[in-house]
Amino acid sequence: MREATAIFRKQILDTRKNKMVLIQFVLFPIMTIVMSNVVKIDDMPEFFYLKLFSIMYMAMAPITSMSAIISEEKEKGTLRALTMSNVSPMSYLLGVGVYDFSCCMLGMILMSRICGLSGEAWRDYLWVMAPGLLISILLGAAIGVKAKDQMSATSLSVPVMCVFTFLPMMAQFNDTIAKVAKFFYTQQLYLALTDINNVKIGTEGLIIVAANALLVLMFFIIAFRKEGLAAK
């Protein structure tokens, strides 16, 4: 835990230098707050922008930031130096993962509260978003471990991120896409937010989210065993 805490503090200090990672954490909360308060259309559903951007934020920010952090430190040799200093891979991944989760969750707390969500509905919203963030963080970690440098991490993370982000939106307009999208955790969590004042996810949704988490975990384990944490 001491190693993980040290890594967590290191990432907080590094955020000031890494503008790309910082942008990932603040972009969607700012967009949500601005759009919700500036762009108002007649008959617009309540919390329309919050629901839309929450799913995009959940899928984009953790995947991009986690893969960028790990791949950058692999490329620069920082991870090799840490492992030579007896920092275990699990301590490093735990520290970075908690940092990523904390930053994303803080963004969700701010944008949901400022948009007016409160009470039990607000708590349910955070509980539903939390497992989605964890899956995205694990997926980003797997991509970062598998990638040899930042460029390859970007080339891997962008298409994956786009699939998980845009399928729920496209599913609203195409029944065929909706049949495919329902097997992705982002779609199930988007459906859970249909009535954001009464957030709930059914048994089928829970099974699909759990299956997604298991598949991502398997992908991470395979990538970690094959590539390791430090660059070869």
C-alpha cells in the first residue's frame, strides 16, 4: 500500500506536466456543464446532456488516460527504473488505477451536482457509473501494457474507445446496431440512465456488464503475461 500510495502521489504531480491526460479529465465535465446551462431546446429531456456525456466520459477518459500514462512511462524507461527499485507491478497498477478512478469520479461528481442531480438519484447515478469506470480503467491498462510506446497505445485505444463510446448513440437510430450494442457495458449503463431520476439496471444488464468485465480482465492478464510491465 505504501508503494501504491507513492505512485498515486507521483501521478498527481505528473498531471501538471502531462496536459493530454489532464484534458481527458476536465473536457467532458466542462462540456456537460456548459451545454446544460447554455443550450436549451423546447421539449428536451431532463438531464439530456448529463446522460449523453456521462457515457462518453466513462468510456473515453479512463481508457485514454490509463493507456497514455502506462505507455509513456514504458517508453521513457520510468517503469523499468521503478521495477528495479523493487516497486511491484501490482503496486504500480493499483496506484495509477486509483488515481485514474479518483479523477474521473471527481469529474462525474462535479458535473452531475452542477447539473442539478441530487439525493438518492445522484447516489444511484454514481453507483452505476463506478463499475463502468473500473472496466474502462482495466481496458486502458491492458492497452497500455500491450503497447510498446505512446504512438502504438494511441492507435490501439482510439478505435476501441470509439466503439464503446458511439455504439450507444448509434443504437438509438438503428435497430440492427442496437441488437449488437446491447452486448457492450456502455450500452447497458446508458439504458440504466434512461430515467436518471430512477436509475436501475436489470438482471440481463448486470450479467452483460459482468461478462464485459471478465473479458476485459482476461485481455489484461494475457497482455500482462505476454508483454510484462516494463519495456523490453
